[in-house]
Amino acid sequence: MPENQKFGEVIWPRLVASKFLRRPFGSSRFVADIPNIQTLFPLQSFDEQILRERSLNSHRDTLKYKIFVSTWNVGGVTPSDDLCLDDWLDIENHSYDIYVLGFQEIVPLSAKNVLGPEKRWISNKWNSLIRDTLNKSTTNKSNGGSKLKDRDERTRQDKAASSRGGNSTGEFRCIITKQMVGIMTTVWIRDELLQFVHQPSVSCIGCGVMGCLGNKGAVSVRFFLHETSFCFVCCHLASGGKAADVQLRNTDIIDILTRTSFPRGTSLDLPHKILDHDRVVLLGDLNYRISLQEGETKSLVEQRRWSTLLEKDQLRMEFAKGRIFQGWNEGVITFSPTYKYYPNTDLYYGCTPRTKYDKKRTPAWCDRILWYGRGLKQIRYDRCESRLSDHRPVRAAFTAEVDVLRNFSSLGGFLMSDKLDEYVENFSFQFEEKNEEENNGRKSL
């Protein structure tokens, strides 16, 4: 927040807007393929806290999973029914366990869309395309026996970790989908991991018009996988190429990290803020530009001198000055600027003869993926070449360490496990055996 801006000057327009528009900003409701996913894991009992405190002294194993993360500003373009997402989702080299996909501008940011009801049919259409792409036949998704062997081994470890079993279809299921105006976050996880997911939640923060509307802001999602918490923050920050616009973007980031909160739970001390989680990834159209004159930027783009341009990248400069994202990480950028293209072309705005209707735009790395905390290792960071919009999608892959308790972490886990069946079986057998002995004893008398 700028030093000369009082807190009341920010909060007052938000309160007025919320009352006047009667919009449920920050709603925690979301949709998923599994309607009752919030009850998949925690059967909260009066013993839950005690059992979890005991489990802190238990031995922990560490499993590693591969997570695919991507951000894409689709420029308000509605996808066609036959839009191919194979290349973007990298299904030919398929070995991921979780997909986290963030979109910006899935609808045009008009006043009607910002103030009116959300167009759920568009997010449903994107999810339908994603589902069809991820769940193509396994013969198309595998790239050799070694990857299938690795997956089989992970599945065996998963089942051994909690002794809860379960049938695997090998498909991906959506555990969270949330839309706020044009920002959408959707999370997909392979079917055999669903039993280990718990405490899913969402938080929406509007930073747009009047400091609260959802034309800009963030949709954050969180969930636990085994004993490790994950948080993914999909952002769309303030636009603009003027020098003062950098401060607006910084303010948006501080606002999102400060205001985003998740429920603590009834009996568990769950992570409340973004940075309280074990593994955190932030993705989106952050809108940071290049601090050079238009002509110089154009010349460097034509020469493909990316390293020189990156020296003037606003996000990196703000990083270096310690103004934002202290303690965060970003991978090495080896790809060309992701913005702004003429639709359906590979031509940047400003680098071709301009018509009188063109807006003044220069190329920049607007679309970024950052991460925070330990336990994440980035193994790829690149862009995809879809021409759907004026942005190119950016994607990253991570290996994530996840803690798994060897013993049961909750009474609910025990009651739903095969161990309980074993105990009941053994008890019944011993009980019947004892009765038979007593009956035989009476007959002998």
C-alpha cells in the first residue's frame, strides 16, 4: 500500500461496493467432480486432536509427486469444441500426479461481466475440454514401461501408507474449480490419490474496481495431500505500462497475501494464510512489463536479446529491491516474452506496422509462476505456443515432497481401513473358538 494512502481510503470503497452490489465477494463455495470431497478424509471426533498430537512423534515417510502448473490469459476468447489441449497439457510425456491450471480473462472484462452474474457455462466448457484431454486412453498417455512402473510403485506406496485401499481407474478427477469473474482455478488429481486428499478450500480476493471487484485479484485454492498442505494462488494484477503502474501491481500482491484467508477448521489448527502452508505456488498474469522505451524494446525483441530485456524486467527489479516476494523463487526464463501478440499470429504488437486502432503495447513476460517454501523442486519452466489469445500459456513442473505417517493419523482413517476388518475377524474367530471349547467341556462333564 502506498505510504501516503490511509487504510480507510482503501477499505471504505470496498465496504460501499459490497453493500451496494450485494456480491458475495470471497465466497468459499466451489465445485468439483467429487461433491462430498470435504468429507472424504476427516471424520472429526472428540479424539481427533489428541490422536494428531500423538502422531507428531510417529515416524514419517516422504513420498514425491509430480505437479504440473500452468497459467493462461485467454483474452476473453471462448474455446471451440474441438480445441486441442494435448500440447499444452503435455499428455505425450504424461507422468504427472496433479494438474493445477489457472486462467485469466475466461470472459471479456466488460462492466456487464464484472458486475453481473458469472458465466459458469464457460468454466464448465474449459473443464470439459481438460477432462477429455487428461482422460484419454492410457495407451496414449504412457511413454514407455518405466513410467507405468513408477506410477505402479507410487500407487503401492500410497496404499501401504494408509492401509485404506480403494479402486483405481487411472483417470484424473477435478477436486476444486472456482471462478471469480474472469479468473478461474481448477485442480485435477489422479484417481488413486483422491483418498489421501482432505481439507480442500478456496479464497477469492478482488483487487479491481474500487479495490474489491473481481476484474483483478486472485483465486486461491488449498488442500492437504497426506500430511502436507498445498496452496496455489492464481492472480491477475493491475495492467498498464506506465512507471506508476508497477506500484499498483505491488499493492495488489501485498493485498492478496494479506487478505487471503482459509478456514482454520473446528478441531484442527489448519493453515490460515497463504504463507502458512507447506508448499505454495503463485501463478498468473502478473502484468509486470519491461522498463525500457518502446523503440529500444522493439529493437531488442527483433534481435531476440532476451537476457538484455530481462535485466529490465519489472518483476525482477522489484525482487532485487526487496519490495515484494521476499523469500520466493522463480525458475530461469529461457523463453521469449509471452505478451502481447496479434491474435492467431506469432507477431508481437509494436514490432509490425501499426494501424490507427492498435493500442500501445510492448512485449513483456507478463505470465509467471513463482513458488515459496521448501519441498518443491522445479524441473521445467517454459511456454506453450497456442495462438488462441494475445498471451502465450506458461507452464512449470515440480516434484513435491509429501509427508506420510506410518501409523493411522486419525480415528476416521482407522475405522475406514482394512486393519479394522482384520481385528474384527480375529476377534470373531477367537470368540467362536472359545465358545466351542466351553461347549465341548460341558459335554464331557
